[in-house]
Amino acid sequence: MAETLLDIAMMHSDSLIARAREGDKNAQGKLVQLWYKRIYNFSYKFFFDHDLAMEVSQKTFISMHKNLAGLQEVTRFKSWLYTIAVNYCREETRKKKASRSFSLHDLNPGEGEESYRWEESHHRNENPERQLRHSELSDLLQSCLMQLSQEQREVVIMKEYEGLKFREIAEALNISENTVKSRMYYGLEGLKKILEQKKITKETIGYEL
Amino acid sequence: MNYRPDESTLIAYLYGELNEKETKKLEAYFQQHPEELVKLRGLDEVRDVMSHAQDKEVIAPPVFVDEAGVKPFWHSSYFRVSMGIAASFLFLLVAGKLLGPEIKYSNGELRISFGNKTEQPVQSNGLTEEKVNELISSSLAKNNESLEFVRTEDQKKLMQTIADFNSKKMNELTKTASQASQEQVRSFVSSLQEQNLKLMKDYFQLSTSDQKKYMESLLVNFSSYLQEQRKQDLQYVANQMNSLEKNNNQFKQETEQILTSLISNPGKKKNNY
């Protein structure tokens, strides 16, 4: 329910963005509150790493604060914000490659251990056992997502989890809509193969849950 | 019918973002190719499965409003630079007013001056080259005159003193020469001869006595040398004789020992074999 309200607020935040663009500090603060979770989750799904997601989120909102005055159209705020986020994600990926470091998530868990139990969970209101299963499933699906190429992963996350329109994704990534759709198609196809390999289907998920 | 939808059309249909005309066209295609629809439903199933990946809860950090961006007008660099230029110009004006500078250019001469103008006495340019030459020649003539005068005076004085001195000496000599008699001259000459004779005698006497002493000492030294030589020779001969004697005695003793050993051990050699 709370998320729905938040979504509504995000959908109708044009006046808020306009005020923030004019330099209203309170409006800027509210924008951060509204969009922080989305940008964090986008980055988290991109990296499957909490620290990197936090890093990218903070950099994105610092950049938003500095450059908001230069935003031409208020309606393009969403794609503009994701453009910043995706650029920082790519930058961090380059740094990661250069430093040759890897997180614990890059290590394959042992046989019969598909989960990453150290991942934190915040669904406090749910049944702890169910919550743990959800968390494990999320991590499993996240690991599938990480097997996609970076270009396909960007598009899949933006479409499937962030709910951006193809036009908005195209704007954010500065590519054509057809390219976005094509990447989406092959991304889903790739995921299908990965899920089949891991024997994850709608039925097994229903049984697990 | 050769219609074959591309990936972007299929995806747009999957997400319900395809327009009505295209949708109908595609659905007609699916009726003819149901396997394509199954394939697309497979992708839809993937979406369904992937939707179970939950969002992570995260708390947005507090926003600190940075006021550094809002700078007052007088803190802007443009204002600072222009004010700096204006202030330095004003300083130059005030300094100029206080110091009273004056820059003048005339007859190829640039003159920069500060403060009140002081009038310098104008020097007259009345002196010509001829006048200067006249002045120099007149002063030289005066100088030459005075030098000539001094020189003639000095010469006169010198001549006077030399003449006085010579005349005095000549007078004294002629006086003494005229006063001396013939006898005195003789006695003077004889005394000179006596002195010479005496000197010669002394010389010869002294030289003969010295020669005598030298010869005597030479003879004495030679005789003592001969005696010493004789002593040494005698000593040498005595030593030689002693050594001969010693050798002789030693030889004697050795022969005695040999003889005694021969006599005392006549048959021992045989036993050694």
C-alpha cells in the first residue's frame, strides 16, 4: 500500500521537480526520498552488491542536485535520472575491472547451496521462514540476472523492475527504441535458458514458496 | 503472406505497447504460426518468474542542503576582479594627487618629476670658443712668465754661490803652496821612503819565520807517522807468528791423537766387518 502511494507520488511529481529545479531545497530533499529506493534497487540489481549500489545511489543524487537546474523538460526527469545512474554503474564496472577485485557474490556457492544467506532482509512484517525463502529466491534470480550481458541487464532491469517505458529506456541509454526492444527480447531469451539450466520454473517457485 | 514480426514487435506486443493495427496483424500471424506464440508465452513466463526478485529495502540518507552554491553578489569573482581594478586605479589617482607627478617631453628629452617644480638658474651661454682660447692662452702666457722669472732668479743665485766657493778654495791652496819651503818638501819625501822600507822589512821577516814553522811541523808529523806505521807492521808480524804457532801446536796434537788411537786400537777395524 505504501509503495503504491509512493509510486503515485513519483508519477505526479512534476511540480516537485519543477520546484527542485528552481532551487527549492525542500523539494530536492523530497525528490531524493522518493527516488532513492528505486535508484538503489536499480544499482543493486545491476551489481548484486549493496556497497556498490549505495555508492552509485549517492553519486547519482549528488549529480542530480548539481545538475537539476540544467534539466530542460520536467517530463524527462525519470529517464534523465536513470541516465545518471546507469553512467555511474558503467563507471563503477570499469573501475571494478581495472582493480580486478570481486565481491563474495562472484564466488560460486558450493553444490546444493544456491543461496547467499548473509544477504540482509528487511521484510520484517512477514513470517521469518517465508521471508528467508523469498530472500533466497531473490538472490537466486539475481544471480541469473548477473549472467546476462551488461547491455541486456540494463534494459531488463529498467523494464521489468523499474517499469520504464521503452521510450524512456531509449532516452536514458541514448539508443533507439528498436534497439531497446531487441535487447529486451534477447535478454529474456537468455534468462529463459539460464532458468532452464537451473531448473527454475513457475511451478518450482510455487512449490518452494 | 510473408509477414514475419521482428523481435522489437514481439516485445512490444508482450508488454502491450503495440498499436492496434500491428496487434491485429501479429495475432493473425500467431494463428498461422502457433509455435511463435508458445515461444512468446515462454518469455512471458520468464517475466513472471523474474518478477519474484524482490526490491531491497533501503533508507534514503538525510539530505544536507549545500548553501555553498548561493553566493552573494560581492563574493562573485567578476565583482572581485572589477573592484580590484577600480581600487588600484583609485590608489594610483590618490598617489598621483599627493606626489604631483609631471611628465614632460621636449627637445628629445623625457622628464618625469614629482612634487613642486624648482626653478633652476639659467646658465648663460656667452662663452664662445675664441674667448675660451684667449683665456687659456693668456693664462698660459702668465704662467710661462712667472716660471721664467723664477728660473732666472735661481740660476743667478746658483752661479753666485759657486763663484764664491771656488774663489775661497783657490785662495787657501795658493796660500799654503806659497808658504811651504824646499826643506819641508825634502823631509816629507824622505819620511815617505823610510816608511816604505820599514814595511818591506817587516813583510820579509814575517814570511820567513812562518815558513820555518811550517816545515818543522811537517817533519815532525812525518816522523811520527813513520813510527806508527812501524809499530803496526810489527804487531801484524807478531800476530802472524802466533797463529803459525797455534796451528803448529794443533797439528801436533792431532797427529798425537791419531797415533795414540792407532796404537790403542790396532784390531778393531776387523771386527767391524
